[in-house]
Amino acid sequence: MTDDRIQRVTMPKWGLSMKTGTITGWVAAEGDEISQGDDLVEIDTDKIAGALESTWEGVLRKIVAEAGSSVPVGATIAVVAPADVSDEDVEAVVAQAREQLAAGVVEEEDAGAEVGTVEVDGRSISYATMGEGEDTIVLVHGYGGDKNSWLFVQEPLSHMHTVHALDLPGHGASSKDVGDGSLETMARAVLGFLDARGIGRAHLVGHSLGAAVVAAAAAEAPARVRSLTLVAPVGFGSDVDAEYLRGFAAATSRRQLKPLVGRLFADESLVTRQLVDDLLRYKRIDGVGAALQRLVDTLLDGDRQRIDTAARLGGVDVPTIVVWGREDRILPPTDINAAANVRVVDRAGHMVHMERPADVRHAVEAAVAAG
Amino acid sequence: MARTISYREAINEALAQEMERDASVIVMGEDNAGGASVGSPGEEDAWGGVLGVTKGLYGRFPGRVLDTPISESAFIGAAIGAATRGLRPVVELMFIDFMGVCFDQIFNQAAKFRYMFGGNALTPVVIRTMYGAGLRAAAQHSQALYPVFTHIPGLKVVTPSSPYDAKGLLIAAIRDDDPVIFCEHKALYDITGDVPEESYAIPFGEANVVREGSDVTIVAIGRMVSVALQAAEDVAGSGIEAEVIDPRTTSPLDEDTILESVEHTGRLVVVDEATPRCNLATDISALVAQKAFGALRAPIEMVSAPHTPVPFSDALEDLYVPNPQRIVNAVKAVTEWKR
């Protein structure tokens, strides 16, 4: 019988539309001791490139899929086991995995996300849910983003928790009408989502504008919120790249959009043609331009930030963790007053949850533990 | 949400959504409703156009989908006239090959009203038309005549290559206040792709870089985009990375994207199904030779049909239309060229 200490490293599902990933290079080598959090392998999807972090412990015994190969989501790409597991047992698992790869068969261990919509205040809110656990986490993206931006974070968190990612009004697959575009309207959309999905209390995670939204939701209904993780949050300080916000709303072509989107990352090479193309497709949809404009008015007072998240969180007694990329050019990290636990992450820009997802994940886990 | 639908369905959806949004949008043409006259069984039996593109619209929008007599000079003229009087007609010129009998209405009237009446006349008409070879429709039903329309100032000319582009460009065309010639390749109707359910408009004059590469630029029109992508995959095996550009609209033409690309790659192949004298390949080649001459590392290659009518014989028609191998040969010619 197969030694059940043998663990399969599988191609992760990063993002709802991912069907296959291409291995661009192995970071770990056969024979290496692997711990949780180690970068194992670099993978390209058609949307973005990222490093798969280990959620496995042991020795990397065998690489099943070499660099250059394209592999379906869920397929085994390597085998990890303690050093004392016999080579024969490992080889048996490897052989089976290779057969499955060749046959194109994929283990349905990960059924993927449940995608749906709920009606909130006359608007459709689109969401994707992964995993099942005692704790419920809700991920809220930022200005111009959508639920797919959590692609490196939602899946690993879903191993232990129920994780919902939603599209705010005006974004993704939700209704494009944002009403007055105020923070209250966005916060109510999040709380309405909790109601519609029958979620009593949740750990809220927000990025950028989404962070201000979840903070506002916590201020409005603190009993519903177990913890807050604020990622590169709007509303602490007044500095902001106003030109980025306005430019993003106004851009209609690849030429206009690409340099702006580059500002979101510490590593601009992450801005692929596909990423820009997807953003253009979103921006062309009727109503998006107007929605983004409204949100710019909510976000900006002249060239400075209008929202004061720190003030909103004033009376709110909810465990809060803040994560920020040191190289954030949109919202430079500021000194936040002591109440919140602040983690500044190196080699990350504004999209810290895409560039350093492990750090964001650890912050969320810490918030969940505290909440 | 995006889902997979066909090029035909994408066009149908664009029409339906615009007709829903704007009561002045009407559809007219030969059999656009099709067989749903008074006393007939009803819209379930209505053809919805010779290849079914306008199916279902007659029932949804009573009185706004008109079957016309078989007289292009009459109904194209009527649509253009109606456009100047406040309607936004989407009129179907069933085969682009029929343009001869209604060309004055299009190039001398519609194209020039705005200019000649000092901006006081707008002609927001969309002329949807089928073009292209490959369906054994022979010489008078298979031509790619968009270069002729591209030549005329005052007209906008659109050549969508995918369902996503077809829907977004048609919505943009209907919202545009100028006459637009919307060219649908008849062999593309059944291709499928991801298309959002919501309405969206793709601006004219913005090319789509369908594939990125640094070794050669391939500009391809309409159905030739997918043929060029096939060729790009083929040459990638030899280590040549091709950049494939789909202009989406031949008028206005996104010159900047093409020039930027050639400045980067130094090599250009243009693939145009239209016959070679004065087609888009010659137009784009001249543009690049004039504005990016210093960047070129080899002469420009053009891949088009031969200077003949479209054959009816299967075997000959298959040789007529540019195929991936001919594009690969052109890529090799520009990458291997030595002075």
C-alpha cells in the first residue's frame, strides 16, 4: 500500500479561469528539505507569473513535471516525502502521476471555486467561494480590480477556511451601477453580501479602496466583523498618486493604460499583455467609466486622499492587521497609529497580495487567529 | 460575465442590446426578418437573414426589422436617407460584392453629407455586409472589397476577427454618428469565443496586439488574423517569435501600434485576403516604408490572394486564400533576408 506520508505537490488554481499552468523553473531541487512557505517552483498562467509556496513538509523526492511543461490544474508536479520513505514507494506514486499527466487525467481533489451572484440593494454582486472551514473570510478588492486579484491568496487560505471573494459594485461581474459611489454604499454592498450568503460573522480582508470599505463595514456593523486585514489601505494619511486614479478611469487604449498599470507593481514585468487586455475589456463595459469616475470623487479631494479610515476605525474594537508593500507608489506606506499591527513587506508595490502573497496570507491568518 | 458564444450570436446580441437601448435603431435588408409576413406562422419561422444573423430580432422589436425588396440601390439609399432624418439604421448589404449597384449612395452621398453640408448633416448609418472566400460561393459572392471603402474619406470601415471584437465594434458602429461599413467574414460566423453579456464598445482606430513577439510583425485583416496566429505558432518552433496585430478597423487605421511594433521588430509581413492591387497590404506597407524606413531590416512582404476572381473550383479556391504556409514563407523571407 502506498505510504501515506507521501505528499503530492499539485498545480494550484490561481484565479477562476485558470485551466493549466506552465512551469518556468524549479526553485527547489530533488533532495532538498522543504518547509512550509518555501518557494518551490515558478509558474506562468496566461494572466500572470508567480511562485508556488510550499504547504508541504519533507524532502522533495521527485520532480514529475519539468521546467517548460504545461500541466492542468490539480495535476501532480512533484512528490514530497520524509527521507525514510522508500524510493520504491515514491517511484510508484511518480509513475502513477506521470501516467495521469500523459493521459490528461486530472485528480478532482480540488473542485475549484463556486461562482455565483446575489442580489443586494437592487444590484447583482458576483462572488467566488473556495474551501470549507470554521472561519469565514471575505476578500474585497480595490479600485478598478476584481475578485480575481486574490488569485494567489484565496486558494491557499481555502485549505483551512471558507473564503469568499466578491466583486464590488462597478467592478468585475457585479452590476456596474455604483449609485452615489460613496464608501457607505460599498460597505453596505459587503454587509448585504454577508446577509445574502447567510454569513453571521466574518473576517474581512480589503485591498486599497476595499480596505476602506471593510473598515467602514466594521464601523457600521462591528458585531458582524471578527477581524480586519487591511492591505495597502486607503485612508491612512493624505498622500496618493492622484494621477494614477484619474488616468486609470480615463484611459481607453493599451498605450494609455499600460504605463499606469505598471505603477501598481514593484516589478513592472508582471504587467503582461493579457493583464492590460483584461483591464481594457473591463473598462469598455457600459457604465464602468462613470462608476470609476464616481469612485475617484469618493477617493480624492483635489490631489489628496479624501477618506479617513483611521478616524472610522476610532471606536471600533476589532482586531486589525495592516500589510503594506514598501515600494507602494500609489499609496506610500505611512506611520499608522499604534493600535493596528502594521507589517511592511519588502519587494512589493501596491499589489502586495499579488507580489508577496505569502506575507498577506500570514497577516490574514494572524488576524483570523486574533479574531 | 463572459461566456462562449459564436461570432454570429455576438453580432445578434449587439443588435438586440442596441435596439433595446435606443428606439431609433432599426434593422433592414433582404430577408433580415425573412418570411415573417402578414399571415405567416410568425417569428419562429422567420429566417433572420440569409445566414441567420438577425434571427429573433423581428419578434422582439416589432416594426423595427424590415424586409426590403431586392434592390440595393433603393434600400441602401433609403437607409442612408433615414439616417439623415433621425433614425439609426443598421442596413444589410448581403454580399459586399453587390456594392456596385449602390455605391453612389454610399461613397458620393453618405460619405460626403457631413462635409458638404458644413457639419449640419449627420449620417449615422451602419452598413453590415458579408465578405470573403472559402465557402465555395464563387467569383461574385466571395470578394474582400473593404479596400475600396477604406479609400473613401468620410466612411469608417470595420473588420472584426473574433466574437468579442464583433460585438464591441458593432455596438461602437451603431453609436457612431458617421457611416460605418461593418465587414463580416462569412467563414467566421461559427467561430466561438468569450463575450461579456453586458454591452461594451470597442473604440475605432485601436488595433489589437493579439500576440506579442520581437522578431517580426505580422499585420493581418479579419479572418487572416487566425491564419496568421497559426503561422506564428508554426515559426515559433524555429525560434522566431512573431507579433500579430489585428487593426480591427481599416479606417481609421491605428498607425501608431503598427509603427511601434515595426520599430521594435524591424520586419513586416502584411496578410490581406483582398486582391493585391491597392489592397490594405499595399496601404500599410507604404505607410511603414514611409514612416519607419530606418527601422526596417528587410523588405516588407505582402501575402494576399492572387490578382484573379475567386475560383468556384474547390481545389483552386483553397489555393486562392492565404494559408499559414504562405505566411510562414513570408516570415522566413524577411528573417533570412540578406542584402
